[in-house]
Amino acid sequence: MTQPPQPPNDPPQGGFGAPQDPPPADPFGKQPPAAPPTPPAGGYGSPPPPPGGFGPPQTPPPGQPQNPAYGYPQAPPPGQPPTQPGYGYPQPPTQPGYGFPQGGPGMPPPPGYGYPTAPMQPQYGAPQPGNGGKKFSTQMQIIVAAVVAVVLIVGGGVIYASSGGDDEGGKKTEASSAGTDGGEGKGGSDSGLGGGSEKAPADTKSAVGFQLPHPKVTETTTVSGSWVTDKAYVKTGVYEIVGYDLAKGTKLWSIPLEGQLCAASRHMSKDYKTAIAFEEGKPSKADKYPSCNQVGAIDLATGKLTWSKSVTSASGGDEPVRFNEVTLSGSTVAAGGTGGGAAFNLTTGAELWKPKTDANNCYDKGYGGGEALVAVRKCGTYDEPQLIIQALNPTTGAPLSSYEMPAGVDYASVVSTKPLVVAADVGDTAGDGSGISDFFSIDAATGKLTVRISADADQYAARCGSTEVETCGSVAVGNNRLYVPTEEHEGGGEYGDTNEIVAFDLTTGKLVGGRADAGDRYTLTPLRMDGADVIAYKRPPYDKGGQIVSIDGSTFKETVLMQNPDDEAVRKAETSFSFDYAEFIYEKGRLFISETMISEPRKSAFDDKEYLVVSFATG
């Protein structure tokens, strides 16, 4: 998992025409740009806490053993059967390998895949020109190919599996697993899983929908939060949340906020209601950094803030509690932070519970929402924290089950609440800022660990936030599977990197057979589930437009849903967003790409345009 870039003070440049509000009929800027809106008094919001990237910065402890290059054959321990093959084929000791093994022992891999590559420079952001490098020489390919059969027999894949008994505080013993394709796994090609609702149009070629201008700000400002209803695309702006016409981008309504938004739920109810957290006011000389202590509910159908309020801690006096994230599950709005967690009724705003600590100094640090409600509860001291994952009754907050994370976990992220999947960087071993060294599949009914999946940061490219509980991206969960992208590696062409999406079984922890290939010079990233299918974005090379594809969750067959234009101006706009700091929403033939953080525009001699949102539509 590559180190994502830090949020730049100067966002990437690029664009395709002068932004308008409302947008011009011609999206490529043949009309003169409208004057930017006048900044409100007091400035544009306060800067958020200093960004730490995805996962806290880590330095491996002195003397910590380094993992051998993945894909290089490792001998099993004495008396142990051969372990599951690693993810890749053998390489010279200094050259890390890559490739997903296919077939049984002794069967060669498909041509052009799985063979040794030049040293990789993994990137996890907007595609860069000149992506990739030349392949190894033919001589080196022949040398390494000679030992492929050996590696298909002896590999180094290790999982942490539940024995079915008491997990003794959540700690599991290491178990070896043999197999040539990553294990059996449920939901194979004959599982009969149903597809999703997103279907390919008659013409998959898209056109530019609309673009929204980059707001004028003087401070780094959080603009996370975007949603799509049946009538509107809704996006956070500066001191407001705005609904736009899906096709035209014209403003339908605006919800003014007392302070800048600082957190937004990624979930919404069936009748288009969601939750936000925002600052108590605008910055002033007396209070340059207003507290993010307001929680509210917004109706995305009517464009109304239905309620907002703050809450005090049971032991913190009259000072309102500060929050840094908020989520939604059913009719419960749950907000969390270092001051503890609180919950409210989505419709009425009635307080369901408020922050409180116990004798062990435990508090709810944050929540995962969606189909269920899960708390990450932090106990102990700052130097020796103990994290507990709790499935909650969403109405009362009472724990239904609890699972203690192993020692060495300072932060945990909820990937999915149903089924319950948690990610963590155990012992700060990921080393790449992704926040993930392992995934934990947990039985929410009993609180027992089902399986712990080791996710080598050199192989897999999912990511989670450094401190927030519900900020994981580039990962999807469905069909009792965890779908993750691999890191970029050399493709089959003369130039260009590529990657795949693979899946782990959440019961066995093993890789299931099959993969979805991005194709040369493209990079696949899962966005969400669509029934039993995976909706994924294909980040393009410098001379192509991106794609949206639907991947069959069982067979990994890909169906193109959208192909964006190859035109240079449009490409520059699409790839001007850093993937790690942008929101991608695809719904029914429309793709919306938006910023989550903006800062003062950078001066450019090339007059490149910057955007808050760009959209594409088919048909």
C-alpha cells in the first residue's frame, strides 16, 4: 500500500474550461468565466487539524525483522506442510516480485503476467504521465521463468485463522494454509450470486456533465461530503451545503451553516436524510479556530437543516464536546472524537446517549454506520491503549458484543459493519502510511474473531484514515468477501503499470480464485458494492479518459459502464483530483468527482483551471 500524498496547500492544477455558476452550455470554457463569489466576512473557515495522511507516520522499531520480498519461495517450518503460495513469482533476491499465481503446480502463468518486473515505483493518486518503465531483459525473464514451477509448489502465504474456540482476548495463533490459488473460498464461479442494479448503457461513451468552480479561500478548508439523490447532486461548499441539478449543475437550494463543515456521514437514509458535524461559528480574532461541536441532520430532498445541537460530557462540565467524525445507522446519528461519543435520533434530534468514561478510562472514539452500528472504544493509557470493537444497539448504545483488538493497535478503522470487518496497523508494521497491516473479520453476534487476514503493504493498496474510524477507501465488502486492489506493477506492454482487484474470503481468510485486471496503464480501484457486483474506477494513463466498470463479484468478469473522453482538456480536469483526497460517486450513468479539501489557488503560468466538482454522464 503506497504512501498517499499529503493534502497539498496548493491543489493540483488542471481543468477544462472556465467554471461557471450556472455552468455554460459549452463545458470547455468558450464563454468568459464568471467573477468568483465574494468571500464572506471573517474568512473561509478554519484549517482542520494538521493532516497526517492515511495512517499515523511510523518508524519501524530498531531491530525489527524485515519481511522477505513477497513472491520469493520460503521454506515451511520443520514439520509444517507447505504454505499457500505467495502473491507473485520468484525474483532475484533484490528484486520484489509480483503476480497472481494461476493454475496448479507445474502449470505456467499466462504470458506477460507474473514474470519479474523492473523495480516498482507504486503510486496512489492521480495518474502521472510516463507511467511505468521497461520490462526486464529477455535473458532475465528466461532465467527467472525456469523456477516458476518451484514457487507454485512452495510459497509463503500466511493467514491468522480462528480455531473456533475462545480467542483469549482476541489473540489468535498463527496457522499455515496450503493451496495454489489462495484457498477454496465461498461464492465461487457457480455460486449463483445476483448482480447489481447498474447496467451498461447502449453507448458507454460519456460527455462532460457540469463543472463547479474551485471556491476562493485563503485557508485550507474542509469540503468533504457529497451525496446523490433522485434529483440532486449535493456538495459541501464554504459555510454551506448546496444541492445542484443532476444534469445542468444549476443550484437548486443551499443550506447555510454557522461554521464550516468538519465531518459528514457517507451514509444516508432511504428518504435522503444524512448527518453532519460543523464548527460553532466562523473564525474571528477572538476565536481563530472555532470548535467542531455542532451535530445536525440535513434533508437532502428538501434542502433543509432539520436540527442541530451540541452536547456536554457527563464529566466535562458545561463545555460542549468536540467531534471529528459522524455517521448514520438507521435512525441513529452517532458522532465521535477524543472527547467521547454521542448519539441522536435522526428525525427529532433527541439525545440517545452522551460521552461518558468508566473506571478504565474508556470512551467511544468513533463509530461505523450503515447497516449496523459499531463503536471503536478506547481504554487504558495514551502509551498503552486497548481498543475494543463493539456492536451496538443503535437505539440505546448498549453493546451487543465486544472484541478486544490485539496489543500494538493504536487505531482501528471500521471497513464494514455488516459483515463486521475492521482494519488496523498492528505494531505499526505497515510502514507505508496506509493504516492497514491486517483485516479482522469478526462475528458481530458473539464478538469472536472469525479470521485475521494479513494484508502485506507491498502487495495491497487499500487505505484507512490515521485516526478517524470510518474513513477507509479503495476497498469493498460483499458476498462474504473483502475486495482489495493490488499495488501497481509492470504490465504486459512495453511501457505502463497496471494492477488487479482480488478478494479474500471472510470466513477462511484465503484469496479466492480469480481477479479483475485493470489492463495495461490503467489502475483499478473499488468504489462500492452494487448488489453482488463491485463498482470500480479505472484511473487512466496520461493520454486516455477514465472508466467506470462493474465487476461480477463471483466470476470477476468486467463490464464497462462508462468511458470518459480522451480529449486533452477533459483528461486534465479528470486527473487533476488526487485520488486519495477526492470523492468519487457513480450512480445510474453519472460520475461525480469532487474535492474533500481546498486551499488558496496556486498561481500558474499555464492558466490551468481548478474545480470543486467535475461530472460525466452517459446517454
